[in-house]
Amino acid sequence: MPVTAPARSAFAPLPLALAFASVLAAAPALALDPLGSDALAPPRPALGGSEGQGANPCPEQPVSGALSLTEVVERALCHNPQTREVWANARAQAALVGVAQAAYLPGLSLSAGQSRNRNDSRKPESYTQKNAGLTLSYLLFDFGARAATLENARQLLAAAAATQDSTVQAVFLAALQAYYQVQATEAALVAARESERASLESFNAADARYKVGTATPADRLQAQTAYSQASLKRIQADRDFKNAQGTLANVIGGEAHRPPALVPATPVVAPTREFTADVDALVAEARRRRPDLVAAEAQYQAAQANVEAVRAAGLPTLSLTAGPAYQDLGGNVSNTSSIGVTLNVPLFTGFSTTYKVRNAESLKEAREAQRERIRQQVALDVWKAYQGLITAGQSLQTTADLLVSAEAAEKVALGRYKAGLGSILDVLNAQSALAAARQQRVQATFEWNVSRATLAQSMGNLDISLLQSLPDAATANAGQPAASGSIQGSN
């Protein structure tokens, strides 16, 4: 029952309520985070991490000097729009966790109004009506709806964090591939120039023998054709190198027409043994670490929590309400205060609850199927990456032997021709085989470096520790055989 009290003493809390309301209104400008939702969000993607959620770990710095592999990856993580997008999405989902947590706190609302009323009776009169009220509401019981909503928000935040990790690894791998592609195309350009030089030497030898009458015009023309073809391949290799430089500049957030310089290449380390591993163990490890599978599992758990929340939304709720009220009817002032509980029982909602539950259950089933699809894809990715690494290791060793034998064959063929013992066809065939061996060596080196990173990415383990174990260059010099060593970062 309303309790009437003297006007000034009973409604003394109103000025305090107005002050409190003004503070709440200013809260967004103060960037308050009373529930600590920002701390739940993952850190901003960067190779070295960040000092705070709002800090920028990637200051704008122009490229100065040659970049190492580590610096290339760091700039890609800092400046790629994909990493910024997933980080913003994760922070948005963290804020929704705060929204779900806020449902456990009481609500306080202030209402006030003033109106001018006129009574058109036999004795017309006018009066001013004023009213104000402060209402405290607190949900006491809701059959687990709040808990299910909070669990849904938390699982979606876990999915957003895992999605960010997956995106970071994808950008990481793209930066590695772009870096190694530049090194590979540069080595291919060096090899093409060497082939062009050798073709020119053969042409000069054929021309010299033709002038002294010991070679036919066909020899000279064939050598000239081979030289022109070598020049054309050199021009195409130069184009591929410049395109790779532009792609790398784009990956790290720079201008394609202003590619950065890279640290000079060092000889690649070739494996001394066959890479072997327990594929079942690799798949099990991948299914434990792969961020996309972690995200799919979290999305399934969120969908399950959403089913519970939707079901609870159709059940009764019990709330506590309390607060003072003030009313002035033309000088007739009354102050009241009340406290009570409210039971809300939804009797009929037009079957909307039924269909909402059905929708939520179907979405849960879809998330479960998605999780199983990604689980199977993880096994396929690991198997392909594993086989790719084995093939790359074998190719790296084979191309090293092929390059040594092709170089020796070319020297013998050219020497025999200059001495008048061999034919120009022998020389051209040997030079063609040597040029192919150089290109195969470059490609094998590129695939070896990338396949190691691809296997790590397929297992969800592509991070700074692997980057430090990789050599800081993609290729050896085109004419150098590979040194022997062991596989790093993969076994």
C-alpha cells in the first residue's frame, strides 16, 4: 500500500537520483568498463603482442633498410586489414559478454514529467501537474535464461578469439609465401641470366667456328636461336620477380610500386634424412590446436546454450521492484514509496516460443555438422601437408644432385665443341638441361620452405617459434649445391 509522507523529507532522494542519472549519462564519454569486458577480448594481432587492449602495437614506420623474414611477417600482421577486422569483431563480442553480465545487476530508472491541464466544467480551471519517480527493478528468478545467455556470449567470444587466431595464421602463411616467392623469383632471375650468358658463349663459339669454316650455318643459327630463347626467358623471369615484389609490398601494407628490399639470401639447408612422423599423432595434435576447429566447437556450444536461453524465455519470471514517487496536482502534493514483487507468466505468445526453440535447435544441428566437417578437413589438410613436405624434401636433395651433374655435362659439352670434337646440338641440349635443373632447384627450394610452414599451419602451430627456426632466406645461389642438415621446425 502506498505510504504518504511530508513532501520534502519523503522525496529527498530525488536530487541524488538526478545526479546519479547524469553520471550514468556521461559514462560512455568516460569510457567506463565496470564489468571488465575489454579484458576478455584477445590482444590485438602482432608478432610481439601489445601492451594493452587499446594500445597500437603497430606504429606507422616507413620501411628503412632491408627486411628480414621476421620483419616481413610482423608488418603483415600489423597492417593487413583482415587482422584488424577480426580483432574488432572479437572486441565487439566481448562487449556482448558484458551485456549478458549486466542482466544480473539491478536496473534503476528515473521518470519525470510536467503538463498543463484544463478542466472545462461549469467552473473552468487550469492547473499544472508534475510527477517524478525513481524505480529500482531486479530480476530474481528466470529459470536459467540469463545463465544460458551469458554462456552463449562467452562461447561466441571464444569462437571469435579462435577465428582471430585462424586469420592471423592465414596472414602469417601468406606473408611467408610472399617472402619466399620474392626470393625464389630472384633466384630464378639469376639462373635465367646465367643461362643467357652461357647461350651467348655458345653462340660466340659457333660464330667463331663458322667464320673459320669449321661449323655450318645451321650451327650458328641454332646457337643464335637458343640465345634468343634464353634472353626471352630472362625477360619473363624479370617480370615474375617484379610482380612478386609488388605482391609482397601489398601483403605488408605497402605500395606495390615501392617494394621493400630484403635481406640477401643464404644457402638453404637440405634434409639429410627422410621426414617421418606418426600421422595419427599429427592429426590428433591438429584437432587439438587448429583454431578453426576450436571456433567450430565454441559455436556449437554457443548454439546449445542458445537453445536453453530460448526455452527459458518462455517460462515465468520473478522480479523485485521498489522506488519513491512524487506527484503535484495543482498544489495537491503527494509522496509515495513502494516495494513489491512481480510474477510474469507468459500464457500464450502466438506459438512464437515454439518456433524460436525449433529454430535454435536447427541452428545447433547445423553447428554440429559444421564442426564435424571441419574436423574431417583438418585430417585432410594435415595429410596433404605431410605428403607435400616429404615430396619437397626428396625433391630438394634430388635437384641438388641434378644441378651438379647438369653443370658438369654442360662444361664437358661446351669444351668438346670448342675443341672441334662435339656438335652444337650436344651443347644446346646440355645447356637446356642445365637451365631446367636450375629452375627445378629454385622451385624445390621454394616448395621446401613453404611446405614446412604449411604443415605447421595445418596443425595450428604457425607462430613466432617456428618463424625463428626457419632460415631467413628461401633459396641458395642458383649454381650452388645445397648443404646437408636436418629438418627444423617440423619434426
